[in-house]
Amino acid sequence: MKQTRAITFIVTEACQLRCSYCYLVGKNKINKMQFDIAKRTLDYIFSEPTFISESDIILDFIGGEPLLEIALINKIVSYFLYKASESNHIWQKNYTIRITTNGLLYSSDEVQQFIKNYHEHLSISISIDGNKEKTDLARIFPDGSGSYDKVIASIPLWREQFPDEGTKMTISHDDLPFVFNSVKHLISLGINKIDINPVLEDVWKTGDDKILERQLIKCADYIIEHHLENIVDLSCFEERSGIVTDNHIIPYNYGICGSFTFAVDYKGDYYTCLRFAKFSLRTKEARSIGNITEGIDWNLMRPFQTYCNQITSDKCIKCELSNGCKICPAENYDSSSTSSIFEQSLSSCKMHKAKVKAKNYFWNKLYTSREENG
């Protein structure tokens, strides 16, 4: 399967919000990327044979909240296009700018000018968890106030400019009862692609999987009864999820981590993804694979490139529902006793199984409904 190289620029570790479930535990206003770091990273990318031989590239901007540094992002994209033009590289046309934002600055003049300049190559997703009750419970400002009213103001403009983009609904223990109503609310806003994403960290309590399963079954009933199955795309209802494939686990991030992505932080250190940077880790030190001075150390990349062939948990190997499980090597590393990416974290195991059970319910009911209607 063809993959596209993605380069993630961690442009800032600051964010206006303090979402209760956020894995970025070290948010701060100090660590911001300087243009020279990004420039030297792009110079390296255009000199590295492993990269420049590929036909497509994604420039991924993340934080913190990346739109806090929209001026820097604009400068980075301009320099990228200069380098691509200088070398007459196919990336002059074959590039995507990907930004995930909390939406608070989306309507600002500077952001809107950036969108106008690069709309053809832009993929922008606004994170909104659902209805006001769920959003204001988790996506909060430092003073504890909710962010829903401020974010929702930008949604109509976002839908107009990027009608095919979806959002990620992050789920944690406290907001499980609001999943169904939140899915309905997002659909009412015209958001039809929804990634329902239980957090990977160890936050789950006994019975949470049953609550999630019931909430998702309500979503299944709603979608089928309103004939939305060809319009609404819930990631948890992906048909192949949980299907056994040669009795071997196929993790969600198969072929991605360490093979087709790398991230750079404000110091110029490189990682397989931002979750290995220090501000993303609770218990471990940052795990770098290189830097702007020396480039990528491909020996340090080897564990990540072989990761999906090295599943060590007997529980995972024997699991009949493992296909599509969102296993994260960074969460393995952070929660492990050995600092290994191969020591499986099973914190979200039961939540994955709840999604698969609800998925099975959805497809069984859909096929039955279609048979009854000829």
C-alpha cells in the first residue's frame, strides 16, 4: 500500500485549553519553534534520499495549538515551496498542509488569509467533542470554563470551507454518558466523519466498556433508522475492525509509526511522532531518533520499523477482536516497566472490544434491515 511521508512540526507547546484527557502533560508558553529549526529540517528533508524519492508529502503542524503560530507556519510553507521550486521537485504540486486545531483562532484574519492562500492543499480539522455538555466537561480553559460557545462560532465557516473534513471525538471516563447525544449533535452541524477515540491512558473503570457499547448501539440505531449509513462515517463502525486476519494482530498504526512519519520539536530533535517528545510523556524521558545537526539515526529507527511484527503480549496475539486495535508504541513506552515500546499497554483493551461489539451490532442490523426491505 502506498504511503505518504508526513513531517510533523511541533510549532508550540502552548495551548489556550486544558482538556482533561489531553496526553500533552507538559504544555507551556516557553517552548516555541524558531524558523531556523524548521528551515534546517526542510533542508535536511530535501537532501535525504529516503525522503526526496517519494512523490507526495504532508506538512503536519501541531502543538499545543498550532494556530497560535500561524505566522511561523506561513513562513515554513513558503520556504518549503521555495525549496521544491529550486530543485524542480514534484512536491511543488504534490503536497498537503495538515492542521488540527481547537478552533478558537480559526476565524481570525491571519488564519483566514492563510486558508485563502493554500486552500487547495489544506486539510484542517477542528476538534469538537460533541454537544455543549460533553465539550464543556472536558475541553476547558485554565479557569475551568467551557470552550463550546467560542468554538461553535467557527464551525459554520469551517464547514463551508472544508465540507469533507471530519473531527475527532475524544472519550474519557467522565463523558461516556454523552457519546450518543454528541454524535447526533455533530451530525446536525453537518459533520459526517467522526473518529470516536477512547483515550489510550489508564483512566477506565469497571463497567465503562458496557456504557460505551450501549452508547454506540444507540448511534447505530439512529444512523440506520434515519438512513444515514451512506452519509455518516463513524470510525468505530469500520467493517473490518475486529475481524481475525490469519490469527495475527493488525494494529491501527500498522506501517505508519517510524516508517512514514517523523516529528521535529523546538530544539531540533527528531522523533517518530510527537508523543515521544518530553511534553507528551508522563513518566519517561524523551526518545529521540536524531536531530537537525546529525539527521535521523536509522539504527534508532529500527525498533519502530519492526514494531508491528513484534507484538509481545500473548493476550493480544490470541485476541479474536484485535484487528484495528489502536495500539500506540509511545503509550507502551510511557506506561512500561522496561522503557520498551514492545511492552503492550492494555489500558484501552476493553474499550476497543466494546467498539467492535457495537460495530457488529451495526452491520448485523443494517444487513437485516436491507434484507427485510428487499
